[in-house]
Amino acid sequence: MNIRILSTSPLIGPHVKDLGRDFPESRIAPYRSAAWTEALPGAEALVVLLSEPLTEMDLEPCVNLKVIGTYSVGTNHLPRNYCDARGIRIVNTPGVLTDATADLALTLLLALTRRVREGEALVRSGEWKGWAPDLLLGSGLAGKTCGILGSGPIGRAFARRVRAMGMEVVFWDREDTGEPVDLGAETIRRLPLDDLLRGSSVLSLHCPLTDRTRGLLNRENLALLPEGAFIINTARGGIVDEKAAIEFLHCGKIGGVGLDVYENEPDIDRQWRGAPRTVLLPHLGSATRETREEMSRLLCDGIRNVLTSSGT
């Protein structure tokens, strides 16, 4: 049987199964398995996860390929220029994970500044001796400045959350427009990167990984942050020079780092495990059942529309 839709995963919810009823020539096979490789040349649609990069070499045998669906907002794991040149559509899942990811970024920030990980470990250890005036003192947020890299839906959603906690917010002026960011109830100013970094007690990353942003927070730029600043990254790991960040944590230049994403994940730099004042999560930004099911629906609807409109 010729395989029209080849998915590496059943995803969350019923939507892949529903898509299979519309297109019975479908198969689920693990990424780069023998079954996946065998079915690849005849596939008209591929469904992959963010952690499953496709190369031009992968796609060369796919002479019938019309669309690739990725279970993510980001598409940096796909060869976009190659797909454009061949007329292969890419379907992703923007919009539906905004609140879930912004919530997780706020969770990382509060866990860091209020030393939640250390507090829970103390209770679980059985060594807690009771309340004390100087026990695990954290950092307040009200009145401090949060710099946000990325003014898309997630960056704006995070801004609204920290503004509600009394923080001042500034956005990176990535395009040098000088135009403020509209949050609905108010507008927030943009700053050049150097000025934003120098004034940010908290820095939260919400920009895509592109040629422009890869390695953006290098050693030189990280050094511009105020002493004891906190960094939150729920965007992409390649934006931050991780070795420099770890070094600045050990010397006390950076007050804490909360990460949900890493360079080369899941093969993360082992030094993170011993780095002080960190909260490390396994890429949970969109991990609510409601969000993941809606991502599946959006992805399957997009693939269905492409295959239906192609008339084959």
C-alpha cells in the first residue's frame, strides 16, 4: 500500500486517527526507523516533532511530498529554503500555545526568585528545623525591570503577566523601529539591545532562533546585565552562549537561570546539572493537555487542507 501520510507519532488526542480515516493510506512509524525510511519515498505528507529534524537528504527521495506538518511553532529543524524551492508546504501550530508557554516562563521566574527548588529539597530531606528570619531569602520582583527579547504573542503574554506583578517591562527593538509594543491596555517601549540588557533585572527570551538571534546572548552581551540578573529561556537554546552563562552563574555575575530549552537538546551540556541557582525543565512550554490536543487538531487540519486542495 502506498503511504500518503507518514507520522512519527500519534500525537495527543484523536486528530491523527481522524486524519487516518479521511486518508486510509496512513502510517505511524518511529522517526528514522526502518519502517519510516521504507515509507518515506512515497509519502505525500510527513508529520514530525520539534525534536525530529529533517534534512534535504531526507527529503530528496520524497518525490510525491506536498506538505510537512511539525508539532511545534518553530520550524528551525526543517530545511525551509529547500521546501520553498520544491513547493512543499510547511504546516506548524502558531497561536495555540501562547498562554501555556507564558505561564511556564512565569513559573520558572518565580521558582528562581523564590528559591522553590531549594525549599522543596529542604523539606523532602527531613532537615528543615522550622521558620527562620534568614531562611532561603529570595528576590522580590515588584518595581524591577524585565527585559523581553521578542514581541510576538508569547512575549506579549509574558509581559502582561509580569506587569500584573508590578514589574516594569521593556522590549528589544530588534528592527530599530522605535515603535512601542501594544499590550492592549497600555503600550511598552522598545530599546536597543545594549540599553535593554544594562537595565534588566530579569531577562526573558521569547524570540525565534534565526541567523540573527543565534548566539545573540554571547559572553559580551551577557556581561552587560546588572549583577545578579535572572535569565529565563522558553524560546530556543541556541540563542544563549551556555558556557558563558554557566561561568557567570558560578562567579555570581548572574543571579539565576531558568531553562526549558537547551542547545542540542536532549543532549544538554552536562555542566548545567551542577550549575548553581538554576531551574531546569525538559521542554515543557506547551505541555498542557488542552494545548497539545489543540496543536494536534491545528496540524491535522492543515495537512488535510493541503492534501484535499491538491486534488489527489
